[in-house]
Amino acid sequence: MLSLFRRKATDLPSDTSLTPEAVDPVLRSKAYTPSKKELGKVTPKRTAAGRRTIEAAPTNRREAVKRMRQKQRESRAEARSGMMAGKEEYLLTRDKGPERRLLRDVVDSRRNVATFFLAGALVGLIGSSAAMPPVVQVGANLFWVLLAVAVVVDSVLLARKSKKMIRERFPNSTTRMGGHYAYAIMRSINFRRMRMPAPRVKIGDQIP
């Protein structure tokens, strides 16, 4: 009885190339996955530039210290570059947050009287010295008073604009406005080229 259900090897097709995948194209497309090489993709392992290189261990203590200092310099350079670009992960705690980013744009998009405060203070200090003639001393003192008043008035206007922008852009913000005012005013005192992070907008541009 069992012999009736058995098939001899000679009964099977002699052509071994007729696999299920070859007979049924749909089955072949589901079962067969082309390699990256067949698809024309180049993996990093096949490129000389993409091969992983293993750094040799330092031979002495001097070389180890030299490598450590080199890595520290590269790390500091990367951190400074990221901070100047305004990347959140490299910023100081005082500079983080969308509100502070908005305040930087507010300050950088306007001409601030406080930016000239340090230079004006130096001129006033020199002009009011005893070595100068009395007329120059009086003029320097008057200039100093006018500059101080202008800085106060402009700082008040900057604080009002900062408050308005934050309320419009972030109505649900729970951060203290006093800290934002001080942050904006301190940034406005610095010269534009010395500000960190670097300005994203030019003077007169619309705030993004």
C-alpha cells in the first residue's frame, strides 16, 4: 500500500532549475531580496574613505598627554562653534529656550543705544579728567549724563518690545519676565561682533 504513494527518484523532473521561485515570478519577488551591490548601492565597507580606522595606542606618556590635549582643543572648538551657531545642546543655561532665542533676535534686529555705552563711558572718563580744560570737562560730563538717560530710555523700550513679542509668540510661557529683561539689556550692551550666540538677523530685518 505504501509503495503506491511513494514516488521514485526517476519520477521527479530531471530539470532542477525549475524551482518554485523560477516557476512563479510572484513567489520569486517575495522570497528573493536583492543585495545592495545588485541595487548599485555602495556601502561604507566598500569605500576606502569609509573604512573604520583603529587609532594606535600611545607609545609613551608624552604622546598620551599630547593626544588628550588635542582632543580637548577639538572638543572646545566644537563647543564654541556650536554655541556661536545657536545649537541648543551647546548653549549655556542662560541662553537656552525659545524665549531666549526670540530675545536675541529682538536685540540683534535693532540699533541699541546701550551698545555705545562702554565707548561713551570711556570718552566721558577721559574728557572729564583734571588734565582737560574746563570746557572739555563740562562737555564730557554733559555727554555722560545724556548718554546715561538715552540708555535708560532705550532699555525701557527694549524691555517693552521684548514683553510684547514673548506674549505674542509664547502666550503660555511661565518664565519670569524680569530675567528676560535683564538678558536682553545685557546682550544689547555687548558689541555686535562679541555677542554669543552670534546674531542670526541683520539690523532692520523682520524677526523670524
